Amino acid sequence: MVSENINQHLAQTNTWKRILFMLMFAVIVGFVRILLWAIVLFQVAGVLITGESNPNAKHFGKSLSIYLYEILLFLTFNSEKMPFPFSDWGKSENHPEIAEHQLGSK
């Protein structure tokens, strides 16, 4: 009985598709982390040189952070929604827990 259930679960193509997408997004996480660190270093250098952060880099960093959050939700089975490029680029409006942290707030 138990082995029949396991065999049924192993035969589900949706699960295997999800696993393949999870592997793809796991690789994307590595690239996003590198980009985020580049933004961190760029912002630190900018603050040291000019005394203020770059608003464009700030906005890009926020959108990358939201994208990383969406990927992690998908990888941990907390969301069935596949992140970009299979859905819209991350928007904080889609995540109430993030939306309260607006760019201008301190």
C-alpha cells in the first residue's frame, strides 16, 4: 500500500516539472546574489564618495531583492507562482509584507 502511494507520487509529471524549474531557479539565485553584492559595493562606494546613495541603484536593488524573495518562496514550496520570466517582474504590491518598505522610508 505504501509503495503504491510512493509510486503514484513518483509518476506525477507536475512534480518532476517543478523539480526541473526549481533547479533552474537555484542557478538563477546564484546570479542574483552576485548582482546584489555588486549593488551593495556600488552603493557603499557611492556613499563614501558623494555622501548619498544612488536612487537608481537603490530601486534596482529593491526589485532584485523582491525577485530573490519570490524565487525563495517558490523553492521552499511556499508559493506555486513561478517567478520571472514565467510571471511579471517582482513588484512589492504583490507582497503586502514588503509593500510597507517603500524606497523613501527610513
